[in-house]
Amino acid sequence: MRFLQLFNICYKDNAAMYTFGGLFLDNSKMQSMKSKPVAKMSFIKTGEEAYNIFSPVVTNREVDLMNQYLPNGLKMFLKTKQIQFIPENMRQAYHSFYRYFPHFMEIRDF
């Protein structure tokens, strides 16, 4: 069995966070896993270089609004008039990882 690192992720909103992980595989499956499409995703990091996530500071309503204009190319997304009030660096950050942005619901006792 050998360890294949897949995650080496740094993230910071208020506090710095770090995610590290991978798979334990026998030698016969190691090469096979390295050739899978998932191994070529931008956030997969098998070495010392970390994948840094810049989390945009946006409200749930702003996320819902931006999601109405996705998927779209970055240039077109940034030019969308309906979201111009959101700072460009926040829109750009959201566009770069919206597919992986955590979504949650708040449930209250009624």
C-alpha cells in the first residue's frame, strides 16, 4: 500500500485553515488513479505546492444572484450589470470556484 496525496488546500476567511488528504492504494492501482480525469482537476495537488482558495466575502443573496449568471465566461460574468454592485475581486473569486462553493441551509423551528 502506498499513499497518493490528492489534497493540499489552504483557505482563509477569518482563520487560516488547511486540508490535506489522499488515498491508500496498492501499487497496481497507483498508476491507474494518476491517469483518471479527477487527477487532472485544478485543485488536485500531489506535491508540496498548495491550492490556495480565496473565499469571497459575499452574502447568501449575492451568491444566489451571481449563480443566475453562471456558468458563463469570466469576461461576460464580470460585465453583467445586475451584479456590478458586488466588488470585482469578489465576483472574480466566486467565479473561480463557484462549482465547489459550499452551500448550506439554515433551518429554524417554526
